Amino acid sequence: MGGRTASAVTVPMVVAGVCLAIPFGAMLWVDSYSRLTPTFIGMPFFYWYQMLWVVLSTALTVVAYVIVRRQERARKGGERR
């Protein structure tokens, strides 16, 4: 009862949340990619931009996962002391 508990909202957890929110914001901002040019290897901008975000979203999700796992390990390690 007298022990202090760590706050669930930490800077790394906010960074993880931002990493997960960025792809949503990019895809919801339709005016940024609703066009045909510039083309890339013959593909209109609309298509290759969205495919690029598939890769970027995966990378950002991995970053968020690693951050959350490190936070969980650090919190569990601190509880054992």
C-alpha cells in the first residue's frame, strides 16, 4: 500500500502511440494523395503512395511494439525489487 506505482503514461508510451497514429493520419488526409502524378515505374501516385504506407506502417508498428515491450520489461523488473 505504501509503494509507489509507475505511471502508465510515459514518454516512450506516448512515442509508441504517435507511431501508431501517424499512418491513420496519413491515410485520412485524402487530399495529400488523391492525384495521379508523379508516377513511379508507371504506377500513378495514388497507388504507389498507399503501397509505401503499407511498408511505413509496418515499420512504425514494429517500433511501437519494441517500445511497449521494453517498457513492460522495465516495469516488471522494477516491481521485483
